[in-house]
Amino acid sequence: MYKVLVSDPISDLGIQQLVEATDVAVDKNPGLSEDELVAIIGEYDALLVRSQTRVTARVMEAGKKLKVVGRAGVGVDNIDLEAATQRGIIVINAPDGNTITTCEHTFAMMMAVARHIPQAYAKTVGGTWDRKSFLGVELRNKTLGVLGMGRIGSEVAKRAKAFGMNIMGYDPFMTEERAEKLGIKLASVDEIVREADFMTVHTPLTSETRHMIGRPQFAVMKPGMRIVNCARGGIIDEIALVDAIDEGIVAGAAFDVFEVEPPAADHPFLTHPKIIVTPHLGASTVEAQENVAIDVSEQVLHILRDEPFMNAVNMPPIPANLQSKLQPYFSLGEKLGSFIAQSTEGPVQEIVVSYSGELAEVDTQPLTRYVVRGVLSHHLGLEQVNVVNSMHLAKLRDVNIVIQKSSTAKDFTNLVTVTLRTKKEEHVVSGTLLTGYGPRIVQIDKFPVDVTPEGNLILISHNDKPGIIGRVGTLLGSNDVNIATMQVGRQLEGGSAIMVLRVDKGTPKEVLQQLTNMPELNTAKEIILA
């Protein structure tokens, strides 16, 4: 018999399949302190939690028989993943359980903002019968822009079509073929901003998506736009949105999420007559809470029975001899993936990972997972992508992964090269470990460089002409951007070249635009490597 401990409140329906399993005994014991959990966890094979229980390294050390920790939800912040991995304990979550619930809440908010339902309700129960002040709009024949066509965004698009809406969809991984299957028009963020009547966001919050809808977008937005955000606070600039509503650009907004939760008592959303707010209710339905528990219970059963399973969020144990060879390259691989993702524009189609030298002689699959995580996390966020699910997420998004190996690495003992192909362009980056110096980026496209992959970088493509370095330095200095290091790469005098600058802090977008507008300078991109 396998023993499973449920240490947080979870419905009976959610764990029904565990209770009914003939080879499983379930104990429900919510509200345990860490000491109490440590005292009893040694007799259990599996632990099922929500967000209250803190599954610490101490708990896992005491769980001598523990094979799996299941989190009935998406986030795993309350679980020490590193400690779990070190002890070979699998951690799983339920990333799909709230898809329909959040989709339906989005539609509820969209209908509410279209017909002024909360405002009309408040006035009616307050004793005023006022039909004239709440003239709404139909959804039929309106254009809906969906930013983020993942699980939730795709479900929203399906339902919007049933309402007779025209759909424009943006997603960094969406292909024309998939858009055609969904019956939507593939569009850029700028196209959606200029053409849509309604807009809903369903992207993760990353450095790329933070304030992706801000003052520049509001400045060119189609007047009368209505905006819904049931994804993450911070994707839309809240203060800029209030100004856009007051200026008559945006007709109304409905937000389930805030940049800071709960919002301050004086937050302008809370008193604005054209903004509807709810307290992060996207996943708050009976069905969603049961679905995540059902999903996790099913995977726990599979793991206990040594059957194939899904939704693991930590790395399975790697043989010690292979671990010692690959471990130093894990961080390098992930940063190469992140670097190439931030420097390449367009929907990702193919990732080619080439291993040269001694690395070609070992199983590099674990290292490849780190590279792919680095690429995908730029678009999807670190919360959604880990080294276990990165390959699966790439497959779901039709991203082709190609592995190449060569026993020769030119001037290096080992070399990792990542090529990223999108619908718009292709870029290449190579890295290695230098004895005594650590990880280095040694080539960007065709240009040799020597760059430490960390911190805030600016990647500049330019023509090799006298005075460009000075002009770049002057512009950055006048904008209080301090240069820490500089690398310049070129092949021919007077030809194309690149410049990689490490700066002390993030570079404002307007400064990057000023760089791009300089004579003889082609592109300037900010790259952030933690």
C-alpha cells in the first residue's frame, strides 16, 4: 500500500481517485506546522498540498519514503524545488486546471465593460432608475484583439467567434497555419492596438511583456477601445491607462489583476467610473479548484505506480558521472538561450543546438533542456517554463528542436552553439567555459567576441565607421547610462560590425530608439541576463 498525506484543505472530489485506489491509503491532516509535518512525513510515499503547507528541505529530508510532492495549483513557491531534486523527489503541479475558468471570467468582464453592468447595478440598488447613462455596445461584428494565444487565449478566441466577433491574435510562437486553423487573423501588437475594438491580454508577465501596452500604444490606439486584463498585473501600464480613459481614447476597462495586490486604498482603478475591478478571481470557481486537485491526484497515482506522468516542474536525477560533466554548462546553456531569444525578432520556429568537442561524446539531453528553457522563458516567463517541461512546451508550440554534434571545437575544448530561426530572421550565439574565467559568449552571428553572459547588456549592430563608439558613449552618458565594459566585433574594416556593452542598469526604451536612429547604426537591443 502507498500512503498519501493531504496536508491542505482539498475537496473530497479532488482526491476521489486516490481514495478509491485499492493500492493507496489517504490521510487528510491539514494545518500542520513544519515540526508536526517533519514528525510524520517519514511514513508517506506522497504529499499533496495547496499553497498553505511549506514543503521545506527539512520536510523532504525527513520524508525517507517520499517519491512525489503534488501541488494542486499552478505556482510552486511553497516547495523547495532544489531540495526535492537533490533527493530525487518529483514535484508536479496542475497548469491546465484553471483554463476554462479564467476564460469564462474574461468573457464576464468583457460583457460587463461593454454594458456597464456593475455601474448600472450600483445605481439601481441605490434607488435611481437610470437607463440613459448606460448606453452599451454589442460584441457582434466587433474586432477582438487577443494578446497571447496560449491555452486561455485560444479558448477566449473560440468563444468570441461564437459571439460573431472578428479575432486578431498575437503570440510570439503562433504560426500562420495555426492561426488559420483557429480562424483568426495573426497580427502584431501594433496592428491590434490600431484596429481592435476590444483587447484582452493572456501573456505571462516578463521583462518583454511588462507595460507592453503603455503610453506609446495608447497614443496610436483606436478610439473607443475596451480593455480586459485577467492575466497578470503589469502587462498594461495602469497609470497610462487611466490617462487614456480620461482623454477619451479608451472607453472602459475591466481588470482582475493589479501590479501590486492587493492595490493601495487610493489606487485610481478603485474609484474610476469607467473601470471595473475584481480581486483576482480568474481561477476562483468550484470546478477549477476541483480540477487542479483531480489533475494532480491522477499524476501522483501514475508516479507511485511507475507509469508515465506529466507536469513535473523539477529536474529528474542525473547520473553522478554525467552530472559532473554537464553541471558547469547548465547556466551557460540557459543564458545562451535567453540571449538569442532577446536578440531575435519574430515567431520562433526552430532551435538548433550544436555541441562541439568533448560535449559531443556525452548525453547532452539535460543541457538541451536548459537551452530551450532559456529561449522559451523569454516569451512565457520563468514561472511557466522549467527544465522538465521545456521540450514539451516547445512541441506544443510547433517549435522544432534540432541537435547537432561534432568532435572538433576549433579553438575551444567545448563549444555550445545555439541557432534561433524565426519567421523574420536567424541569429547564432556560441559560448564556452574558460578555465579560471567561467562562462563566456565567444561568437555572435559571424563576429568573434568575449562577453561574460550576465547583467544588463546592449547589443548594437552598426557599420564600422570612425566615431560611432564615441557617439554611442556620448548618447548613453547624456541619458545617465553608465558603460561598465565594451566588446566590438568585426570581420572586415569598414564592413558590418557589432558592439556589446554592459551597463550598470536597464536602458530606457526611448534611449534604445535614439541609438537605433543614429547614422550608420542599424539596431540596438537590450538584453538582460540574470
